[in-house]
Amino acid sequence: MVTPFLASLMEEADTILPRLFAGCRLTPVAGGYVGRCPFHPGAASPTLFVSSVSPLWRCFAGHEGGDWFAYLAAREGLNVPEAAQALARLAGMAAPNLKGFNETLWRRADRRASFLWVAEHLFMGRLWTKHGRAVVAALHGAGLSDAEIVARGIGMAVAPDDLVAYLRKKGVFGAALFEATGLAAGEYTGPLGETVAVRDGLGKIVGFTAAF
């Protein structure tokens, strides 16, 4: 199905990425690459981020994002089975058997993960402000270095109203805003307000917890 196939594609990432994101002028950065988003060619600076550790991408201009299926489907106007076949051709692999695949549920989960990625950036950024000093001190006391804190994706929760405002600013509205806010809300934080993303097998965020 989808997850094992995307996971196997990651083994061929060095071959696939230059082809899949051809024309984006990818430049290596920590955790992946940045480049020009094909959906926003007029942007003044690179807005596309492509992960090097999971098959995920995000555009910070239009706030789209998701896995490689979502990217190829949006760029070429394909459905998921068609995108899977195209990716398989790029990698020289056999296309997965998607019998029984529910594209509606997949797209909903992919969009939710994309919105939660936005929330994660807010949480991780807040940790390194004055509001996160107590959390950082506690993490240092537990033996974690700054690099380990960043690598684990630990953040600092914000007030629900601030989270809603931030998500709206990033283009999340309506039912998606309600769903994303609920999955990133305060009940998923630890006693000091610390957060860490919970990810599925592909690295997509499915919620937040404080168990790190």
C-alpha cells in the first residue's frame, strides 16, 4: 500500500529528488533542501522545503504541503494511483497495489499533517524565546543538549487563541482550523508546556505529546 511504497522510495531519494523536483533549484539545508516552488514562481525567495529524511515537502508561500504523492498530483493534475505509477517510473520500481485505497481519507490525513507541521514550527520557535526558558533548563537538566532538543522536535505550546491566530495567518481556516487546533491543543503538552510531534511511519505529524 501507500506507506510501504513511499518508505521504499526514500531508499532511492538521491535518484528521485532531482527528477521529482526538477526545475526547483534545490539547495541543501539542515534536514533537507530549499528551492523555488513551482506553484509560486513569482515568489521573491525560495519557499519550497523538501525533507531529506521523509518523503515530505512544504511551501511556505501558499502553505501547501504533504507527501510526494500530493506534490506530483498537484503539479501534474493526477490522482493518487496515477501519481504512484509516475513515481514508480521515476524510481524504476513496480507501482504499488492500491486496491481498496481511499483517496478521500488519504487527502484529509495529508492536509492535516501539513497543518500540524505549521503548528510544530510555531512550538519549536517559541521554545527558544523567554517563554521556553524553564522547559529548556529542564531538558538540559535531563541531559539533553541544544542539538538533541532540536533533533527531537521538542517545542513549547502556546495559548489556544495564539495558535488559532497563527494558523489563520498561515492560511488554515474552517474545519481544517478546528481539526488542526484540536490535535495541537494544550492537553497534549507536559507540565511545563513542552510538546513533541507524534509521527507516523512516513514522518507525517499526527498529533502532539509530551513524551520525549
